[in-house]
Amino acid sequence: MPDQTANVARGGGKRWSPILLRGLLFLILGLFVLYYTLPLFVMVVTSLKSLPEIRQGALLGLPKEIVLDAWKNAWSEACAGVTCVGLKPYFWNSVVLVVPAVIISTAIGAINGYILSMWQFKGSNIIFGLMLFGCFIPFQAVLLPMAITLGKIGIAGNVAGLVLVHVVYGIGFTTLFFRNYYVSVPVELVKAAKIDGAGFWTIFGPILLPMSAPVIVVTVIWQFTSIWNDFLFGVSFSQGDNQPITVALNNIVNSTTGVKEYNVDMASAMIAAIPTLLVYIVAGKYFIRGLAAGSVKG
Amino acid sequence: MEKLIARYLPKIVVAPSFAAVLFFVYGFIGWTIWVSMTKSRILPKYDLVGLIQYDKLWATPRWLVAIENLGIFIFLFVAIALVVGLFLAILLDQKVRAEGFIRTTYLYPMALSFIVTGTAWKWILNPGLGIQKVVRDLGFPDFEFGWLVDPEMALYTIVIAGVWQSSGFVMALFLAGLRSVNQEIIKAAMVDGIGPFRIYTGIIIPSLRPVFISAIIVLVHLAIKSFDLVIALTSGGPGYSTDMPATYMYAMAFSRGQLGQASASATIMLMTVCIFIIPYLYSELRQKNA
């Protein structure tokens, strides 16, 4: 490690050799790498084993023979109670739910963020504060009236109802992301555009939107992961065939009928996890930025 | 006329969102608080009867267990996630090779659904074929690790899974904070001969106060809302030993037909979150305006 001696002053005491200290550092970091990856490793290997092999133990062992039956089973045959259709239909429910919910909530957030940063008026900060507070409430406080309202509008139990719920309770975060991003855009730019006679929509469309790519990516990723991973709204507001994948996964895993098929459980969990994991691997940088923006001021 | 519209356009455009938030957030909260003061059971009733639902709630052993569980869970979950997150951030800040790779592996659990996390840990922690069996096969036949099915210990399995999922995120927050510490002060301290340990405890960690606050807010908020993880990992069991306010509320609302109890418990959850969130939001917004 020739290029790392520069930091000895910060990490090393007098009696400890720098190399030893460096080794210890990597040992600890490595152990934590194991801690974080082991559950994923266990899931993958379990999903590739046959049931008899799983029953022999060896939780951490590689499969003696790779069997893909559990994945096939999880996708199209696994039972939740008496329905045995696998995760496939629920996976598509989640896709049909996530796509419009993400697009609508991101678009609304962009416009709100634009207004609450570039067109501030008396009380606009209060509006922003009230919207922001909505991000933090425990959703249990709105669950019952929402169930009643969805029933009254006639979209209870179906995907349209869930889209509405996710859009409404996503507005706070999407507005926050866009507002914090637009606040950092130089005011002169907008002022100059206004002097040139550009109106409300001209400043937003041709001027601001083209430079909004980073915040759009952050918002879309944030909304995608939180809606895909949602369980509370899904389990409260959807029934039967309309359930999203997290609810179906939980039903399959906690199904008490028949033999417990751990490999199918793990394959199901992997199927539910793959879309968000892919997003994280492809766009992890933006994912982290979103997490940070959601908690620390922008 | 056109000028008038142009003048009010921003307000007109933001109005529907604001109206939606007023209705779906504040109106609904109002409804819940109102119904928590009625005798509602399977169907909502709207005649106010005072605080009898709250009296009943605080006389229900299952609710008291849920509150105690939440207290223990918040404390352990927040404390351990903070310690692990800060520790890892400090280690990763030592100009480590492959930092990007290590950071990615620490943080990916945050991308998973709590249902996935719960399912994975339920399998790992199951006494029959999980860790207990692994350690026994290593030559320790008397090793016992049955927390998942032990009413006294099951709560701690939720802490284990929760920390696993969230500590990487705390690490990322602290790492960003460490990277923005003023390097001049540290250099000056080093010139003065102050040791690395004192520099961390005396200068760097105190300067991370805002990060601590943000992290605590996020973690407490996650903990109070913890519903998915409990459902996936223990379903509140064995018995109701790992029940939380969130699962209690859900049971009252959707399986027991006790809307009054559900609303009262939801109101208490909301109040608890407000104690943490309102001062935070207030100071954040004030800082921004200043």
C-alpha cells in the first residue's frame, strides 16, 4: 500500500506500525462488507438449492447443484392461501402502479418546486412547510379516512386508488426535491428571462426543465423505490388480484398451507427486490443524493 | 384580464396541490382525531364522547406492550445505527482503497423493501435451519439462538434487521458530513500536536451535530412507522410480544373493527412524531429564510 502512507499522521499512534493499523482497518471494513452482503448471499444460494438440500442445513454453503425450479415456481406457481399464480401478476400490478404514480408525482413536484422557489408570494413558505410536514406524518393517521374516501370515489381496492394515494402522499417529497434544486439556480437567470418578456411557462419549460435532469433523476429514483417497496398502502387499500408485489410476497412467505418451501420464499423475495436493486446498481450515485436530500437540507 | 391571470398564475397552479394536501393530510388527520373521540366500532360514528377511547387504550395490556416495544426499539435501533454508521464513516474516511465498492455494499440494503429484508432475516434467524444450525454444525452442539421464537427476545431480531437495513444510510450521511469538516482547523490542531483520537472526539464529532440531528430524525421516524418489518419478520408474535403501535393500529382498523381504538392509537403515533418533527422543520425553514 505505498500510496496510503500519507495518512499515517491521522490514523497512526507512535507504537503501532502503520502497516498493522492499515491491516486492522481493512479487516474491520471487510468484516462489515460480509455482514451487509451475507443476507443477500444467503437469499441467492437458498433460492438455487433444492428443498432436500436445504433441509440438510448448510445455510451458508453453495448449492451442490443449481436448481432453478424455485425461481420458476415463485414467478408463476407459488401459492398464497388458495391462489397459486406466483408473483407474476402482482409484479405487473406493481409496474402498472409505479409508472403513472412516479410520472404524475414527479411532474407535480417539479411545478410546485418551481413556484415555491422562483415565484414566492406571501404565504408560499407556509404552503411549503405544510406540504413538507405531510412527508413526515405516520400514515396510520390517514389510513382510515383514506379507505372511506377511496370507497366513496369508487376506486377502492384497485390500482387507480393506489396511484392516487401514492401521488397525494408523494407530493411533499417531490416538491421538496425540486424546490431545493431550483433555489440554487441563480436568480439573475430568471430575472433576465422575465425582463425579456418570458412568462411563467416559458421560464419553466424551455429554460428550467433542460437544466433539471439531475433533480428529475433523483426524484424519479426516490419515488420509484418508495412506491415499489411500499407495503402499508398496498395491504390497506388493495384486494385480491390487485395487490402489489410486496403484499403478494408477504402472503406467499406467510402462507401456512402445505410444505414450507424456503427456496421459493427466497426466490420470491429476490424477484421483489431485483427492480430496486437494479436501480441502485445503475444509478446508486443519484440514489444516495436523494436519500441525503430527503433528510438533510439541500 | 390576461394580465390578471398572469399575475395570479403561480398561485392558481399551486392551488390544486395545496388543496389536495389540505384535504388528504390535514383533513384526514382531523377526521382521525375526531373519530378517536367517538364510540366508533365497525362503522365510524361522529358523536363526540370525550377521551374514553384513550382511557381504554391505556388500559389495554397489548397497547402497553406495543408502547414499551416501541420505546426499546427506538432506543436500540437509533443508538446502534448511529454508532455503527459513525464508526464506519470514520474508517472509510481514511483514504481507503476501493471506497466506492465498500460504500455500495454498505448502502444497498436501503434499496430493499422492509418486506424483503424481513423475509431474508426470518430465514437466517430461524432456529431450525438458520444461524443456530450453522454454529451447531461448526462444533458447538449446545449453541442456542432462538430469538425469533422467544417472546422475550423476538423484539431484538427486529433491531438486528432494522440496523442491517439502515446503518449504511447513516454511514453515508456521516461520511458526507466528515468530508465537509473544515480541514484547516484539523491541520492547525495537528500542528499543535493534538493526537488523532482527541481530534475526533474534541473537534470533528462535535462539528457533526447537524448530521446527528438529521440522522436521528430519519431513524426515529422510520422506527415509529415500523410496520412492514414487524409484519414480515414476526407478524407481531410470538403472541403479541413484538407488537408495535403501527401493527396495533392496523389490527384494530382492519381486522378487529375497532375504529375508535385504531384512531386513538394513530393519533398517539402522530403526536409522538410531531414531538420530533415540528421543532426540526421549524428550525430548518427558519434557517432557510434567514
